[in-house]
Amino acid sequence: MYNEKIENLINFALEERELTEKEKQILFKKAQEEGVDLDAVR
């Protein structure tokens, strides 16, 4: 679905069960850098 880096970030965030604003920003930035549609990440 996504590249491995993005999937790892998403899985890490889900393990914590709480996503901080900083983590969201990092995730969106990395997704954007990799050309992933940000709506798919939200």
C-alpha cells in the first residue's frame, strides 16, 4: 500500500494508541515526501 518507511511510521504510531501533534506532522511530512496522498494517511 505505502512504502515501507511510511508503513513503519504508521504502525509505530498505532502501537502507542495515541498520536501526538508532532507525530502527525512527521507522518504527514514523510508521506508527502514519498508522494503518498495525504487524504489516504488521515
